Amino acid sequence: MCGRYLAMTGQGRLFHVFDLDGVEAEPLAPNPNVAPTEPVPAVAEHDGRRVLVTFRWGLIPSWAGDRRIAGRLINARAETVADKPAFRQAFRRRRCLLPADGWYEWERRPDGTRRPWRVAAPDGGVLAFAGLWEVGRDPAAPDAPPLRTCTVLTTAAADPLAWLHDRMPVALPRDTWDEWLDRDQREAAPLRHLLGAAPAGPVGWTPAPAAVGDPRVKDLDLLEVGPAEQRPGGAG
């Protein structure tokens, strides 16, 4: 599961990190608490060019009759994405990378409370979440501009993170980006291989403020954390 993440890196740096050919994205403020249905930066291929664009997080399939489905399609399981009706066409034709500076997950404690943690690359680098995108009309406003929406692929959590949650976003390494974004690549098997061969991913985690649970909170104070604490069974 990935229900909140961080998108803090500016367009200038993203241009170089992802070796972009252009920027077609709307300017977005750094967001330390990206929530479903919000606009997010994404990297996609258009007309053979790698460009930065803006999508809304939460996929709305072209056949959907209600845009509220987006809240249920913020994630797609890598193991079944090629076969699920909501995702299979996008998996073959419309893949993207979602730049992220980490994500949040909630630990379920023995006393029933939930504790938020921020997970990120130990070196502070930008992650490239594997994503899918769709474009279509808002069922409630057919005359409005097209909606461009996306979802984050998830996989089984790497061993170091299994104590926190059983799922984690798929973070693709740089040497897979070309093939993942290539819209001429429509065979499921090679794409499944890319997802299955993704590395264990980032394993650094720090306590996060409880306020991150409120999607309306966008204060940069969310990036401030207390002293490092030990997680169950070992050091964080």
C-alpha cells in the first residue's frame, strides 16, 4: 500500500535526474504530503520524447462511470496488474514514472494505535515509482478538459520493511526507465520482468509527525522528525 508520499523535488532537478526532453507539467509547489486525487509530477513518453507532465493520483479507467473510483485505484499490485480490467490496457500502453522523495507508512502497534514513519532512500535521492496513466473525460463533466490520472504500482515489501507493512511501492532503477516508458513495448512478459527485477528499494526510515495523517496538512514541518527510534526487532 502507498497512500501518502512526498514530492519535494523541483522541476529543474527533475529535468536532469530523468534526462528529460521537455517540461509540459503545471508548476506545483513542493508537497510533503501527497494525498490521493491531488496533482503530481510524472515522467512519460509522448511522441518519442521523455517529458514531465502532471497527472492526478488515482486512476480513472476510460470505462468508469464515476470519478470517485479514483480513490480506490491509487495503487495497482505488480503481481496482477497485467490482468486486471482497470489496469491491463494502461500497463501495455501508458506507463510512467512518478518522482518521489519517499513515502509514508503506518505501523500498527500492539495497543491498537498507528504510528506514521517516513521511508526514503538512505542517500536522499529521488525515487522513480513505477506508475500507469490514463486519459479520459470526467463522467460528471463530459465537456470539461480531459482528465489525466495515474496509479502507483506496489509489490511485496522487502525484508527490512516487512515489519512496517506487507506492501511497498515499486521503485525502478535507472537502467530500466527506457524500457518501462517505451510505448512501443507492449509485451507483458518483459514488463513483468522489469517489475520483478526491481531492487529491494530504500530501507531508511524515520518517525513522522502524526499530522501527516491529515491530507490537508502541507506544512514543511512534516519533514521535521524527532530522534531516531528503534523499530520492533532492530534499529531504524
